[in-house]
Amino acid sequence: MTKASEIHLKNVSKNFGSVAAVDQVDLIIDAGSYCCMIGPSGCGKTTLLRMIAGHETPTAGSVLIGGKDMSAVRTGERGTALMFQNYALFPHLNLVDNVAFSLKVKKIGAAERLERGREMLDRVQLLHLADRHPSELSGGQQQRVALARALITKPQVLLLDEPLSALDEFLRLQMRVELKRLQKELGITFVHVTHTQPEAIALADKVIVMDHGVIEQAASPREIYDRPHSPYIAQFMGGQNIISGTVTSVGKEEVKLEDAEGNIFVVTNASDARKGDTLNIAIRRDKISVSSDARKGENSLVGEITNIEYQGTFVKMSIAYAPQGEFVIYLDDEEYFAEIRQVGEIVCAHWDSQLNYRMAGTKKSSGNPLE
């Protein structure tokens, strides 16, 4: 894999008046990788994408693509293509002419334009609809035409700004498969902005979680999900319960902490903690069991069931937990239906101490007014 499509953001900042939309971001996106940026509205992810594309100029820092500083390089000469949330297809042109429009602007001959346009439509599996107009297509088909139009310029980097947000759930799942397939086939760098956590986890080689214009964590999907750096990341990405407690004892291999309700938890990755420290731990929701035994033990919580939601492959159960409001459990559907619970029932949630993962920080997100 060449490094022609590697992206290096070197201490990049972008201010809009007194608001720092992006604040000293330093990041390398590997060539040929699929990278997803995710965060709440106003976290700076779209501003960062637009700076890579050249539609915004950094207030400070520099954007390098393939090792070349893009500061003085025009948008159309950066080797990037940006696919917008609004597909912006030309309604009066058929699909071939829509896809090949940028080649016409570059004054490439009609025969070559037609050939390359049809090749791209074939790549996104729409060649059989080449003579149709956008109004005759479904939302998913329009999305693939827009994708083909972005790829026909043979970019080193494809930038996607929430490309699936306008699609229904069925089409969104289909297009996730298509995007991943195309990225692997083409071998170019994809940078995909999304606000949907399952989308980022399913697609990305690297997930970048942003908030308040900074990168909170950049890692593989598994690490982001299993080892969130902070309570903010754990809560935003979902799948984790957050517990805060005070260290009551420190051993050679484990630390015990107590929460405000007197519950005791064991942590094995906090050897540097001291008695009296406050620690934040995360527990995966899908690794927790439920029983009717109301006796408190280590790594357990007793509480009233406040909500039950059937999710198909699992059942989402919430129990009252005073410090956090609720404690959420994802029970295997077979386990749940073997012993059906009811809202209002008192149960005990319990889990293995190895699931207690210590995190840093207590950051909470409110977002910036600009994105």
C-alpha cells in the first residue's frame, strides 16, 4: 500500500469568531483505510472533513495528503472527492451523464466520458439503469449514483458527509455493505462522517470519537467499544454501564471500590490507584446476568426493573440505580424468555470482575454550536 492517500492533520484548528470548532487536532489516517468520524452535533467532525477537502481553511496547523502540504493546493487538485449528504444529482441528465459530469467539465471527449461513466455505474451495480433519470430511482440507487460520480475522478481520498442519513434502515444496511466492498476493491482512503454508532463500528478500520472540537479517542472499533477512554465515550458509543466509586482497598492484583449506595466492585487494571481515589469503571451491558437473589455481593447491583424492551436477538432491561438513574442489561433472548421478568420486579444484576474496565476522566458532552 502506497502512502499517497495517507492523511496527516498537524495541530489543525478552526475558529469561527470566538468559537473553536476544531481545536489542535493531530491525527494520522492510514493510506487505504476506512476511517469513521463520530460525535454529537457540533463536535467539529464536518468542519474537519471540509478542511481535508479544501472547502474550509484551517485557522492554524496544516493538512497533509500523501506527505504534501495542502495549504496552497486548490480543492480540485488535492486528489480528494467529497460526497455530500444531499446527493445533488442533476434531474435533467440521465445516470451516465450525471456520473460523467466532472469529466465534461475537464473537457474529456464524449466517447471516453460515456465509457468511464458506464464503467462506474457497473461498479456500483447500476449499469442496467444507465439511461434513467434520478427521479426514476430509489433513495439507495440515487446514493450509489452520487458515489459513482465521486469515484469517477479516481481520487486518492473519498470524503463522505453522513452519506446514509437519508436512507431507511433496510437501505442503510445494504449501503454499508456496498461502501465497505468498494473501499476494499479500490484500496483508497475513505473518511466517513456519521452520527450513528453501529455504522461507525461496522464500517471503520479506525473510529475517531470527537467532542468540543477535539479527538477524545482514535482507535479500532473493538477498542473503542470494549475499552472506552472515558465515561463520555462509553456513554456516547453505547453498550456500557458507567459506575463511579471510591477506592476502599488496594491489593497486589486488584482494587476494591465502593459507590454511593454501598455496592462493592473489584477492578483488576488499576494497580496505580490509591485508597480514597475516585475511579470510573465501565461494564459491558451484554455480559451481565440477572437473578432473583436480592443479596448484595461484589460486582452486583440490586434494583427494581424500570423498563423492558424486546430487541429481537436480545432483551434490553433497565433497573433503577440511584447514582446513574439506570443500569442497563442486554439479556440473550433465550435467557430472558426462559424466566420472564416484569417491570417492578426486584432483581440482582451480577457479572465477573474482569469486566470492570477502569477509565479516565468524567467528561460530559454538550456540543459546540458549530459543526
